[in-house]
Amino acid sequence: MPGAGNGVSKLISMTRPSPLVWMTIALWVAAFLVLTYRASLMMEAPQLIQFPPRLVSCVIGALLCWALSFFLRRFTHWSLAAQLTLGFIASIAIGIIYGALTAAVFRTLLPSPGGESPLWLDVMGRAQGYLWIFISWCFAYLALTYSERARENQMRLMEAQALAADAQNRMLRYQVNPHFLFNTLNALQTLMVDRKTALARGMVQSLADFLRYSLAREPDEMVTLGEEAEAQSAYLAIEKARFGDRLKFVCEIDSDARNVRVPSLILQPLIENAVKYAVTPSVGTVTIALTARLATRQVRIEVRDDGPGAPTNGAKSLKVGLENVRRRLELAYGGAADFSYGPTEPRGFAVTILLPRDGV
């Protein structure tokens, strides 16, 4: 599943030139036939003489359309209205270039025995006569690429929903895991025996908050970073009953960063990995720190621990969790998000997420 998005993008990228090529060929073949028929009606020079320069001119037009596609492809992130405006202006420029090239072709291959009109007049006449072809091609190209991007976005959305649903399902399975519930209930029993009712009430509240957050969220729902952090705090409060003083949680989030929207449960695999690979194997206190800082254009989110460090080999669940987070960020934010992780010095492990400040 994680690699499906890249495969879809590559497939669309590979198939994109095919309809473009056929569209260009069809348009210029039609133009060649129309112009040839018109020339025959106007009793112009014999067709066997005009055939070579007209054929060369149509080939030049097709190549210029192909060059125009490379130019327009650089502005696919613009709005459709802006692309249409740019395409219209670019079509005029390409038309003038075409007029100059074809004028040179006809003057070379089919010189006029009675004298030639001024070059600039010949260029502008040909540019004006063929401008409709370039404008038609340009608008058809933009419609084609817009349709392809819409299909690609739809496929990305479907994959994002599937990945989010998978993350939600794995979270729900963990919540009802007998081992997890046993630890929680056992800790509650211990607190009640020791008459630590205040701590027991806090434990019950944390469990209720954690379950409520997980069950109430749709798989593809976006939540605020503050809500996500509160859910992870509730989760770690439950785990603290298992590890006691061996687990310490620090949460430092800028007030403005708390309103940044993130995919629901996006931090859960990171916090869970920190518990599994940092707290569990340690005998001393391990600190898990969740921080979020707001910059001019980005918000930097970091999950860091000072444990022994995640294993580099044989930790399949670690890699799967990290890759799932990476793909969900990529699908939610495109190329605007950045995700990195690795060991820290002198010990520990850190995961860093950079998101656009305005969210999705």
C-alpha cells in the first residue's frame, strides 16, 4: 500500500505523452488536409510543388506544439484561469515563431518568380493564419492535463483514505488488546488497593479521553495539533501506570502551533515506537518529548526520546510505522511536508515533521 501512490504517479506520467502525441498528430494532419484542399480551390501553384514546404511547415508546427507542452508543464501548479491566460499569450508567441520559420521554408523551397512580399508581412500573415491551430491545441492540452491531474488527485485521496482507515483500524485493535487492557485495569486495581483514589480517577479519565478521541474520529479527518497532543498525553498517562517513574513525558507546543491541522492519529505510531524501543528496554528514566515550534512558513513537530535508540536491524514494525506516517503526510500535503528520523547524540531517537504553516 505505501508504494501504491508512487506507482500510480509513475504510471500516469508514463502514459501522459501518448494522448498528447495523438492529439498533436491529428490536429496537424487535419490542418495539412484543410490547407491543401484550400490551396487547390484557390488555384495556387501545382500541388506537387507546394507539397514539400507545406509538409515541412506542418512538421514544424507539431514540434512547436511539443515545445509548448514542456513550457506549460512548468506551470501546472497555477490555477486553470491563469494557465489559460498564459497559454493564450504563449500561443501568440509560438504563432509568430511559426510564421517566421514557415516563411523561411517557403521562400527557400518555393521562391516566387514575380518577387516576394516584405518578410515581416509574410511572417505576420502566416502567424495570423495559423494562430487558431496553436490556440486550439493549447486549450485542448490544458483540458487534457487538468483532467489527468483531477484523476490523479482522486486516486491520491482514495489512497489517503485507505491508509488512514488502516491506521485507525490498527489503533482500535491495540485499544482492545487484552494485554493493554490488562495493564490498565491492573494499575487501576493497585491504585484502589493503595487507596490512591485521585490517581485512579485520573487514570480512568485518561482512558476515557483516549478511547473517545480514537472512536470519534473519521479515518481521513484532520484535527488540530493541540487535539492530537492531548490524545497522546492521555495514551502516555495510561502507559505511565505500567512503567511508573521510568516514563516521563514532556509536551511543549507553541500556542499558535496548536491550531495547525494534522491528520488524526499521525503522532500515534511515533509515540508508540518511543515507548516500545526506548522505555521498555530501559531500566532508568526515559523522557519522551513532543515539541512543536511555529516558524514563518512551517511548523516543526518533533518526537524525541533519550532512550537507548531504536534498533537499526530487525525492527520491521518500526519501519512500517515510520513509512506509514511518511506516506500519510505525502498524501495529505503533497511535496509541502518533510519527514525525517534517526538516532541522536549521545543517545536517543528523534522524528521530525515539517508542515506548511497554513496546513492543508
